[in-house]
Amino acid sequence: MLARHANQLLNVLERVADVGCAEVSKKMLLHWYSQQRMTVGIWRDIQEKWEEIMEQTGHVRTIPLMVGDAPGLWVFVWGEGLKAGNDAWLAEVSSKRRSDEALESA
């Protein structure tokens, strides 16, 4: 990932930490990572960056970053008390980094 792309991703995640949500186009995120589809490694990297931001802003690192799969977009959401389930629109990013099931709609 180029440094400028890493900075753009960090800006998205910092916006989530600041206002509670942010979106990024699926094509843009894949472009930043130079990939054709979302992989476990990408989700792992996003989760690690999120934990760094939480630590730097004085929040608990374990508050999950959630992701929603919208047509053409990933919507990242954060907030205490948010829950994800099998039938929920939101999923925890941390669950994506541990699973071979990556969200594949792009």
C-alpha cells in the first residue's frame, strides 16, 4: 500500500472514531490495497489500524469496528452497544480477519 493510500484509509477510520461512521467505495479500498477482492489480510490490516486509532484517542481497543456491505460501498460504524449477528447488516471487522469468509461483493 502506498503511503498516501494508507493516509486516506486512516482518514476514513479517524472519521469513524470522530463521528461514528464513514463510507468508502469498494473499488477505492481495493485500489488502495492493489487487490481484486477483499481478503482476510485486508480485514486484518483494517482492524489493526482501527485498534491503533482507538489506543491513540484514549478509547478501549476492544470496542469493535463494524462494517456494513452496501452496493458499491463499505460502511464503517463504531459505537458502544452495537451488536452484530448472523442475520445483521453489520459485521465486526475483527471477525473478517479471522475468517476465510471475506465479504466478496465489490
